Amino acid sequence: MLEEVDDPEVPALSVVDLGIVREVRTEGEGIEIVITPTYSGCPAMDVIRMNIRMKLAEHGYPHLKLTTVLSPAWTTDWMSERGREKLRAYGIAPPLPSQQVCHPALFHREEAISCPRCHSYHTTLISQFGSTACKALYRCEDCGEPFEYFKCH
Amino acid sequence: MGYPAHIEYTLHLADNALILGHRNSEWTGHGPILEQDIALSNIALDLIGQARYLYQYAARMIDSDVTEDTLAYGRDAWDFRNCLLVEQENGDWGKTVLRQFLFSAWQYFFYGRLQQSQDRDLAAIAEKSLKEVTYHLRWGSEWVIRLGDGTKESHARMERALDQLWKFTGELFVPAAYERALSVAGVAVDLHSIRSSWEERVAEVLGEAQLTEGAGDTWMQNGGKEGRHTEHLGYLLAEMQFLQRTYPGCEW
């Protein structure tokens, strides 16, 4: 059921692909779903919570307890393999393994990100911050296409 | 207003994040180039998100009709517990990025410690926030270097910004009464323990940026954590709180 709830900002991914559903518990009639936010200020989280409620109600589970936990903090490592493939097909470069997670070293060079269109590694970071909190802006120097990278977190 | 120390402390952290987030959001639509407008708006969003967790937690502790919204929109300047640094006016881009850098460096080491707090809610918020702040710190550091070690004009502006902001950095390491009590209990971060890490990072970046650190004998301003603010906070709140003050409880 949760596979049908999309991330409103990256509709290629379901909340399950994204790795934010941490636990589903059932007790008699009741269901509890535990989710964790991607970024603290991500406005999609409120919409996601609402969509989960609506989806479950649609399937005959009106009594849902939706719990949000912060720790352990979400990481892009929790994104499913299928999710990564869906992202690439959608035109967004998927996150690298978390060794590449941001650290405060100055002008630290990231491992090269592959262009989701032509697969070239000859790409340049334009900005660590993109159209949503979870993405960075890149440009491919071979095919000339700007693209987004779902950054490690 | 006078809440118990634990609540005051949570509000102090929430107010820091909200006020700086709001200041940054003033740049939305006005950034020097689109990518950096977006970057600063992203940082604002992260900070306001962190503030929301903290206000929600404070509201749960207060346990009445208080919500995250009444805390953000319903208190006056003297109730706010944020440091003076975060309420300072944006000035030019250089001053904004310098303020962000100085504060992100503090938040980075601060949240690093707060993860070990005896208070599990604060520790979880710190763990979540630290990941975001790491990006902010890197962004701020690189901008300070780019402008400090840039053109004659950008260098002069950064020197001026440093001159304007340095006097507000001392407060980051002076505990308020509510902090002293809680740090003994292992809830609050002992500010003394992060001071040298902050100084090291700041010296490294300012050095790389060819900027001279503020003089050691600078008179450090104080009082924000106890509700004694610079005149800038009142103007900021007047704008930020306008809608909720005029139409209480309004939603759209």
C-alpha cells in the first residue's frame, strides 16, 4: 500500500523507496506507521503524512497512528536499490554510498557524479543546494546538460 | 516570562534557529545569482525546520494551549532567547555569509556535543540537525574565503562585516543562568568545551580568507540569551509576526 504513496517532490520515488518508513506495527484493528523526515524543513513531509493517511483510509484502515522519529537520522543509505534505478531513469543522479557524506573539510572534492543522461563522469558541481533540500546542482561537461544529484545525507 | 530552565534552554535553541532562518529568508528572491539565492533559502528552510522541532518539544513540556506557532508568533522581543549574532541585519551578501559562517561553525560543534545530551529529545534533534549544519558550514566557509581572498572591494567589505559582527561572537560562549544549571546535569552543552574547536575553525577560514580576526580586546556584547536584544529584533518580529498578531490563529 505504501508503495503507492509518492514523494510529492520527487514523484518517481515512493516513500518506501525513499527509506523514510521505518516500521509498521499492527495491533488488532489499529496500525502504527513510524516515519522519519529527510530534512528538518522539508515541506513535503506534511504532504507525505497526509497522503499516507488518505491511502490507508482508502484501503479500509481509517485508524492510523502516524509517529515521527528523528533518531537514528535518515540517511540516503536507506534508499532502496530500485529507488536508485528509478531516480536515474527519471533524470536525477542517485546518491553515492555514504562515505561521501558531507564533512566540513574546505573545498573537499566529491567523488565524480555520473550524468544521468549520457553517463559521463566529466561533470561539475554548480551548487550544493538545489530545487529541493535533498538535491545538488550539477552540469555535464560532455553532453552539456544541467542535472540534479540526490545528494548523500 | 520565566519558564523553568529546561524550557528556557529549548526556546533559546529554537529562537537561534528561527531568527537566523528568518533573516536568511529575507534574501529569497534577492540573492546575487539564482543558485546562491536557492542555497541560502535552503539553509533558511533547514533552520526553520530545526526551530519547529525545538518549539514543538518546548510546547510539549509547557503542556497547555501553547503550540509551536504561539511560541514563534506570540512572544515579544524580551521573551526571545536567541543570541545577538543571529538577529543582526543582513547588510550586504558578505555580511550575511560571514554571519552564517560564524554561527554554523558554532552550531556544528554545539550539535556535535548535544547529541550526547541526557535529554533524548534534544539529542535526537541535534543528530538530525548536525547533518544539515555540516552543509551550511562548508558553504559559509567557502564563501568567506572566496570573498575575503577575492577582489579589493570584496576584501574590504568582508573586513567591515567582521568588524560589525565580531563583537557578537563572545556571547556564544557565555552561558546564561539556565544553561549553567542544565550543563551540570548533562542536559545542556558545556560551552567551554566547544570554544577552542570553534576558534580553530574560524581562525583557519579567516586565515585562508586573508582576513584579520577581531582584536582580542574587543568588547563583547551580551544579553540576547536573557532577552536583552539589539534594536533589530523588534523590527524583525514586527514583520515576521504581523499576520498572526493581526489575525490570531489565521490559517491558509
